[in-house]
Amino acid sequence: MDFLDSELCQMGPYLSFLGWFLHEFMAALLQLAAWRQLQLSGPAAQLSPPC
């Protein structure tokens, strides 16, 4: 098990960075989706003249 432990020890920083990156990426996607929804149903949609 020493080999596996050392492998995990070396992978630790990469795994934590990957987890952080995925978390940030998902947060950004959610923010973007919320912003798009706001743009579609917000004041900008009311400013455009109705057809």
C-alpha cells in the first residue's frame, strides 16, 4: 500500500485543484445562466419594442 499512498500523496494537489476548478466552473456557469435569464426577462426585454 506504500506505493498507492505515495501516488495519492503526489496526486493530492492536482485533485484538490481539479475540485476547486470544477466548483468555480459550475458557479460561473450558473451565474451566466442566471444573467442570461435576467437579460431575457429583465428590463432589457421590456426596452425592446413589441412587434
